[in-house]
Amino acid sequence: MKNTSVSKKELFELYHKMLLIRRFEEKAGQLYGMGHIGGFCHLYIGQEAVVVGIDSIKENGDQNITSYRDHGHMLACGMDPKMVMAELTGRFTGYSKGKGGSMHMFSKSEGFYGGHGIVGAQVPIGAGIAFANKYKKNKRVCFTYFGEGAANQGQVYEAFNMASLWKLPVVFVIENNQYAMGTSMVRASSTEEMFARGLAFNIPGKAVNGMNVLDVAKEAARAADHCRAGKGPFILEMKTYRYRGHSMSDPAKYRTREEVQKVREEKDPIDTLRSILIEEHKVSEKEFKETDAEIKGIVTEASDFALNSPEPDIKELWTDVYAG
Ligand SMILES: Cc1ncc(C[n+]2csc(CCOP(=O)(O)OP(=O)(O)O)c2C)c(N)n1
Ligand SMILES: [Mg+2]
């Protein structure tokens, strides 16, 4: 989907994916509250347009890698919601046999390289994947996502330097949701212009309205073209917002309810696309209801599959420990 003139069918696919992520995350939040999910769990609600827009312009074989806020990235690239939910609930049928949980899932076949709990750690790994792409001359691009908080980590700049020096095909996607745990960006960053963070390394960057899936797709396509043309990395700062707490345990004292409510009412990425579908393509209430029902079915099926799956056997403690 590279054109600005996007068909109704393509728009509906974007809508479907964003809504799937939202409903999946809501269900994950519920299952967490009921004690079916343990440990860390970071929901992606509010940020759906970023990963769905980028995924829509990806070419076969392109990779993506991200932080612990990763469920949306997995669903967007085509991983099976049943296996993702099974992993969240610690079941043997999950992507990591129930031993990885929310932050540690991978799918080589879908080009998803995790799921990383150490803030910023995925950035040099993403540059490394891009290095392999260049070495193999395969024209693939690695989309490397990280938060605006992670953008203050030292290893990010080591990766920027090498990526630019060797003209690696990597799009660095900074998901600027304005908060790093309980710290707002303005309190933690010397500059608010995240897209300009690569200037010292000669990496061009652009700020994008990350709440509008079409803007995201358009700019992501340009950035990917830049990489595929052999011009090296590109930075996209996606201006977005997370509605839920940082993780499931978040006192939420660092911002007001009104602030969150205002974004939900005025900028919600799903509502924005819904309005476009109604205004430009005359999509009816019936069509939206059918989509809602279809997605509800997928999410219910995923949670039933997960909860009816066995936990890993105790002997699994000794498998998958070393790669060799
Ligand atoms: C090296 C390291 N330091 C600190 C933490 C604790 N920590 C987890 S998430 C986080 C905030 C990161 O915020 P941001 O990069 O903006 O991503 P977001 O959670 O907003 O998606 C911190 C400090 C960690 N996991 N790893
Ligand atoms: Mg953040």
C-alpha cells in the first residue's frame, strides 16, 4: 500500500488490524486482572496506528524488532493471536512454550525478532539484522522500534554511528508516547525533537502524526525506499500516546485522567480511521458491526485456546537453555 489513494478494502484491512490489537490488549488486561497472566505486561492501547501503518508498507522478508511493549507488533506482522495469548498466559502452546511470557516472543517466519525487556537493547540488534541484510544484498529493511525514553540510552548512539557509517537498511522508529514509565519526556530529555536525534550521525529524520495510520504508512514507505536505495538508515519519530499505564502496575500519578481522556476523544487512531471510512467510503454501521463481531470471535478463540492449553511440563526447565 504505497499510494496516497488507498482503496476502501485496504483501509478496512488497516481498521481491522488496529481493532484486533485494541481488543486483544483489552482481553489481555482482563486476563491479567483475573490472575491468568503473571509478571510484566505492557499494553499497546492507543499506539495501534504506528505498527499497523508501518506493517502495511513492509515487503516480504522485512524484519521488525521492538521492546517489551510488543503484542501489537506481533499481531500486526501476522503472528497467531492464539499462540501470543497462550504465551502471555504461560502455556506450552505459546510462541516460547510458555517460558518467555509477554516480553519474550519471536517468529523467524514472520520476521519478528522480539520482544526485549532491556530498554534500548533491541536497537543495536536491529542494526545487526540490517547489517546482515546488507551483507546478503537482499534489499530487506529492518524496522527497529523503541520508545522516546530508550532514545536516551547510550547504545542507541553506538548503533546510530555504525548504521550510518555502513549505510545499513534500518528504519529507526521512535514511538514517542510522551512517557517513560512515570517520567514525561519534557522532564527527561534535553530536546523534544526526537526525529533530530540522528543529525550528529548524518541520519535524516522526520516527525509523523503517529495517531493517523495513513500518515504513518506514507512516511514509512518513504523511509523504507530511502533504505532500499542504499542511502542508509532513517529515523521516524512517531508522535503517539499510550492510554493505559506503563505496565499493569502503574500508580498513574504522573498525568491527569483529563489528559488521557482528551487524547482518546480527539485523536484516537481507530476513531480517526472510522471517520474516514464513513465520510469517504460510506461504510455502514452494519459493516462496522460485522467487523466488531469477527474480531471479538478471534480474541475469544485466542483466550479460550490459551486457557485450555497445558502449562509446560517441569522437564521444560532444562530445554532451550543454550542455543547450541
Ligand atoms: C536498561 C534498563 N533500564 C531501565 C529499565 C526499566 N524500564 C522499563 S521500561 C522503562 C521506560 C522506557 O520508556 P520508553 O522507552 O519511552 O518506552 P515505553 O514504555 O513508553 O514504550 C524503564 C525505565 C529497563 N527495563 N532497562
Ligand atoms: Mg515512552
